[in-house]
Amino acid sequence: MGCGDRRVAGWLNCDVADSEFDIDLAAGRLPFPDGSVSVVVMQHVVEHLELHGQLIPLFRELHRVCADDATLWLSCPDLAKVCAAYDADRGQALKDDRCSRWPDYSLGGAPVQQFINDLFQARGRHRNLLDLELLAWALDQAGFTAGERITEADLLAAHPEFPPRHDDAQSLYVRACKSR
């Protein structure tokens, strides 16, 4: 869900527009039958949704459509890592990591601290940043078991068809389950 321009073979690639299955994740209702989904992957999607009005309702809908023992794989910018990076070097290491993956990335001459703003705001696209405790709480509100911190490698080991993002330095990866 929230595939953007990435398409993963063998999966239903959903996003708000221009995807295989257009769906507004903030709309409050998913067009899938109860218990019909076994796995959901959302990479860098949840930070785009407002916590109480959009994200928790989406998690409740995912709980409805997920089969018993379904797994949610989530990633998002990690509030704890971002704050620690600011304290350590004003975000220089995170900016360097971004530039190593996207050589054209630029702060437009602004000091490195602007990179932290980019992570928090994403040019107006981010609604919030989450850490493990906050994301686990939101999942719990919808009935999922508490989220477990994992790495991108864990996601790729379970689902190698996904292209790697190489973004563990700034991202929180979580696996949650719908238990019976």
C-alpha cells in the first residue's frame, strides 16, 4: 500500500493514483472483504497520515480486512533516529546517507540542519514522525499485537521481491501481526 511509482511483481500495488489499484488510504474504508488479506507492506506511507483522524482508522480497517495471523510490515522515518542524529552532528550523517543513495539531493545551500526539517516535513507531505513506542501504540489501538522493531533485511528476507531502499540509518522498520 502506498507503492508510489514502485511496482512489485506478484503483489497488488496500491496508491492514491496511477497504481494498479487506486485507493485513498485516508478515506476511512478499504474496499476489501473482511479477513481477505494475509500480508500488507507499507514502506514510508504512515508518516503521511494524521495520527488520530487517518492512521489509526486505517489500522482499524487493515485489522478488519486482514486474516487471522496476517502480518503488517511497516517502515517510516524514525523519530528517535532523527533526534539522535541532530544531537550527534546536526544531521550530517543522515544527509550524507541520503546523498549516497540519491546523488542529486540538495539542501539548496542551506545548513545541514535543514535536512532534519526535510525529514520532519517532506515539503509538506509528512503529517508526523513516529518512533517505535508511538507506532506500536497506534497499532495496538486497532487491535494488532505490539509492533516489533526489525530491519530492512528482515523484510527483504521474508519478501525478497521488494527492491531494497538501503534506508535503515533513518528508518524505523516494524512487523506487527493480527492475532486471533
